[in-house]
Amino acid sequence: MESIPLVLVHGWKSHPGIWRRLIEQVRIPSEQIWLFDYSGLYESTISQIAHQLRSFLHEKRRVAGYHGPVDIVCHSMGGYVTRYYVEVLDGKKREEKVRQLIEIGVPNRGSSMAEIFNDPVHGPEVIDVLSGEFVPQKYEPEKDVNVQGLRIRSRETRELCNAGIRPDIRYRNILAANRTGDPAFFPSFNGRTWVLGHDETWRTTWLGDGVIPHYDSYLPGTEFDLVPTDPVSLQADPYQYCHIFLPKNPEVIRLIIRYITNPAAPSSERFPDHR
């Protein structure tokens, strides 16, 4: 089967280099791998970045003379931005043709982590713990427009939820969990993940990748895979399954290549249509 363009969208405070291992292994011509780089847009809103993604894809299509479908693989905030583009900005026109949207650790319902950064009780401690590892030194979330947009209570999250998913796109989610309860999975939180539950109560859970809990990724009626498939895989290097390293994780890369190569292949599981 002839390959179609592969669009790669990195996460928050990341860069396109995160996809190097995937690019080395995927059998797609380099000119058909489209790397969207928004590493210089951290003072831009979600909507502004989504508009940039639209312009990027339109230009790539113009240069390539290509008007068919693309596969999009995205990590974390990159998936949120991509969904905002295809569902909110393009949801009614559906000009952007997408065959598959493969999400890795994406906060589809808004991010508990973004929310807890702004929490007056837990925020300062969480930021202090993550300082230098996941957030910059002396991080001030109220000044981070990216994070403000990713919040569960943000206008952007409300717009996404109201827009709903597109029936012409096959959505896949790749999620990680600390299936053995190993503190080394994400040492900052002793292997657990913070989550803001439906009752507005903060708790920690093993069902997450250290940054994004499964509760945030829930997208009704869409497919998902849970990694590691075999909990024994966590014994050698549990940290490779945490949020930060998922785009470079060998098991995640194998899943992505499987779906790009065989788009008809089913994912392991499916989220219920209604919560």
C-alpha cells in the first residue's frame, strides 16, 4: 500500500526531535513526514497555535500538490491543539482530510496537571517537585497561556467538548499506566498521577503516565491501547513508560507503525460511548 503523509505534532515545551526514533523506523519517504514545530509559540494561545497548524498543513499540501488524507500522530498538548484545529476550527467545513488521529497521552478532556498548577493548595508543591524536570525553574503558570488553555475549566476545553469528535476521522489513543505500582515509573509522584475527579476532589492514581491520567484522556467511543501490554516490561526501565518518554518508547513506536502500515487494524480496546 502506498504511504500517505505522516504529520507529527510534539507536546508542551518539547520539539520535533522527540520523533527521531519513530522517523528512523517508519518506512515513509522523508518528504512525506511533516514535522509541525511550535516550540517558539509558547506565548500563543491554543487557538493561535491551531491556526498555525492549519497554515502549516495547507502549505505542505500546496508544495506537495497533495489533497488526500493524512495520518496525524501527536503527543500531549500536540493532540489537544490538533483536535482544536480539526474539530473546532474545521469541524463544520471538514476541509482537512485526516485518516487517523493517533494520540499519545493527550488530555482530551483538559489537563488535570494544568489545573493543579493553578491550584492554591497543591500547585506550589507540585511545581516545586517538577521544577527542572517537567517545568522550568521559577515557573509561573498564570503567565503560561498554553497551560491556561489546557485547563479542565478553560474556554478551549469547553469548546472542544461542545464540538465533539469527527465521524470521518479514526481516533486512536495510546495510554500508559503504572501497572505494577513501581515508584520509579515517575519518581516525582512516587509512580502515581494527579487527577481532578468528577467530584472536584484531587487524588492520585496508578492509571496515568505520571502527567496525564486516563480520566483526562477519555474520549467517548474512540479506540485505545494501554501500554505496557505486559507489566513485566516495567521491570527493566519503568521510566520509559512515563509521559515524557512515550514518543520514544519502543512499544509505542511499534503501535504507531502498525496503524500507519495497516489502518484497518483494530486497537486493543474502546472507550464506552457514554461515561
